Amino acid sequence: MDWREKYADKIVSAQEAISHVRSGDTIHSTMFSSLPYALFDELGAQKNRLEDVNIYMGFGGGLYRPLAKACNGHVNVNSLFLGPAERTFMYKMGSHVNVQILQLSRTFDDRSRIHPGDVIMMAATPPDEDGMMSFGLTPIDTALCEQARCVILQVNENVPFVRGVDNMVNIKDVTCVIDKTQNLCVMPVTEPSELDNKIADIIAERIPDGACIQFGIGGLGIAMGYRCKDKRHLGIHTELFVESMADLMECGAVDNSMKAIDKGISTFGFAMGSDRLNKFLDHNPLCESRRFMYSNDPYIIAKNDNVISVNSAMQVDITGQVAAEGIGFKQYSGIGGQLDYVRGSQLSKGGHSFIALESTRKEKDGTLKSKIVISHPAGTPITTPRAEVEYIVTEYGVADLKYETLDVRAKRLIAIAHPDFREELTAEARKLGLLV
């Protein structure tokens, strides 16, 4: 029997589904490929009957109707992590929510200023033979579904059925669904740059066989994957499952056999990548998504030995303070889970944390600027405090900062800065009394 016949009483039009939303409601959703774009479009279309509806979500894979200026005040977007669309529109029409990923389930409770949620609005797979629906690559904690007044889903047959714990829902617990299949947002594979490859070479030398890995998206993550293919018995416990991790599982470098928890399983909070990654994760029994309170808890991360965490930064100051989400008062992305894995990897027996960045960036006028700086501009958010930092890596080497004095930190960071800036950084550090 087709699921539509079995659950016909749950299927409604988009208009009827959005009629459940009331003025003053809080809506919780997710991001990217699991956002219910058809429901969002209808929510924007019904804006004039609504006031002060707030959506809490991540970032979209493009424009969506509630970002429109006309929706402001009627339907407001509050983003926990900015993407290109949010960076373009939300400085005038919305707000960025400053929160670590680990805190999400704890944030949306009755102690929080943010309501635990009147409405859950997600994309999902059709129900399986047991009535279970997967939220795909970027799921939501089902504890939020249990608290909500109604759960409204867009069934999209292109959403991969990703196995999960505490982030799948049975259709009997769903208020209503709309049947609307759309193309999924995908993130093309970014080929690593020459500098990505150099940084990956430096880090890969320090990854032992049997390590449990976490690294991020983009060219560096791909480069790390290439350089780990000759490793053996790697494990995966990560906030974000990326393209190169699928490569490592397919070539046999990752078998999760050395993990102390979730042995044999690659565990992650969410996934982002190409259509190939979607197909890899679809009904894959060797991969499971978990709620962020599990995937990002430093003490759970640390249950595995030899956790190697690789994260990126936008800029690092001369004492080791890491800016990974914005410079000055300009927010670029979000806190994410960097600090969770910096802590978890260092709590792990044999584990290590690496923060990686290219030594320079090029401004719009073509001038070269150092990413190792004396101090961050006023307003710059510090994603990882200097006391938490272990290794900083650029294409020029590694600076081990753990338990070091400020003068040693300065010397080691200057040593991995671009050669064109080392003399200037040294002179400024002396003026400030960091060096003699």
C-alpha cells in the first residue's frame, strides 16, 4: 500500500497546514536541505493574517519567502547560523541568535527566553513500513516535537532516509503533512587549494591509525580526507558529516572498529554535501545522526580515544584568541560546535585539537592582510578562548599554545605567520610588552 493511501487523513494542502500557525507563535525548523521550502512559501503568503511569528532556524540553501522585507514584523527569521541569504538580508530584517550547537536542546526549554516551540516545521521522508519518518541530513531533536502544539511536515521524496536516534518521528505523532517533492539543496565539492593541501599535510602527520576524527566542510576537509586514505581503523564522531568522510568509509580507512562508543557506526549531528553524499547516507546502516546534546557533548566526545578535531578560523590574535564566526561587528556565520570539539578532543585520551587557517587573506583592493594579528577589531566575537586552544596551524607550520605563557604564544604564532608580516608583528608585540 502506498503511504498516501495509508495516511490519507494526514495529507492536507499547504494553505490548510499553515492555517495552524497563529500570531505570536514560535516555529522551530532546521537548515539547508531539510528546510520545508514549500511550507515557508505559504507562510510568507499568509503573512498579513499573522503578527509576531518567529522562526528559529539555521541557514537556507537560497532565498525563501519569510526573508522578504514585507514579512518583517509578521513572520520574523531568527538564524542560529548565517548563510549567504541571511548575511544579505538579515542585518536589516532579522536577528542572529548567539548559541552553541550543544546548547540547542537546553536553550529551547521553559527556562529560556526562547519559547520551546509552538510549531515544528520540517521537510521529511515518506514514512517507512513502521510509520517512521526521517528528517534527512539536518534533523531536529524530537524532544522539541514532543513539546510543540503541532508538527507540520513537508514530505519530500528526495530527502534521504538517514538513520537517527532521537531525531526521527512517527507519522502518528505528526499533526499534518503536505505532499510536495522538490529538488534538494546541495553543496558542491570544493577542491582544496594548494594552501589547504599544505595545512592538511601538516595535520595528517599527527593523526594516528585508530583515531576518531572530526573535521569541517570546504577545501580543507576534502584535503584532510585525501591524506587520511592510507590510515587504518579510523572512527567518525562529528558534528558535521562531510563528503570526504564518505570517501574514507568507502576506501576502508574508516571502519569505526576502535571506537569505545557507537562501535562500527559513524556518528554525526548533521550532514551537508553533494547529491552523491545524499545517496551515500540514504538508508546507510553504518551511519547515524544524533541529537546535538549527544554529538557535541565534550564528555561524550571524549569517551572515544585519540579524537582528532580539525576546525577553521577567520583570524587568530597574538595571544591565541580564535575568531571563527565574524570580524568586528560583522557576523559571518555562527558559533557552531567548534568549542565543543576543541574541549572534547583534549579531554579524550591521546586526543588533540587543531585550529587551521591560511596565513593571509586578500582584500578587495588586492592588498594582502595577515590572519595572525596583534589584536582583533572591536566587536570581534571570540569563538574559542585562548585558554582552550591547543594547536594553531597555517601553511608555515604548527604553534603549540597549550599551557604556554603569552610571550611563548606570541613567538610561536609569529613563527607560523606569513614571512612578510613577521617583523611587523614582532615590533608590535614588543611595544605591547609581550616580547622583550
